[in-house]
Amino acid sequence: MKEELWHRRHAVQIVSALPEDPEDALAVLRLAMQLVTGFLAGSEAPKPAPVIVLAKRFEP
């Protein structure tokens, strides 16, 4: 994927919100990567639930 200017702008916005300590900032970025790969990338359409039909013979 080619990096665009808007990618850099978003990166600057994210970095400006990080803690000042480099170790803390990297920990936050690692957790953010987990959220992106687990939550955003894993957002497949939910599979439909199986349908179960209970049929009973009707006798008047």
C-alpha cells in the first residue's frame, strides 16, 4: 500500500496524543496494533445463524 499524505497527517495526530515516555508510547502503539488487526481487520460479515424448523403434523 502506498503511503499518502493523509496517512502521515493521521500518524501525526496519533503521535501527538501518545505519552511522552517512549516506552509507554510504544506500549500504546502495540495495543493499538492489536485492536486494528483483531477488531478492524477481523470485521467480516457475521454468518447467519442456522435455521431450525420444528414441524408437527396437525390433526384436527
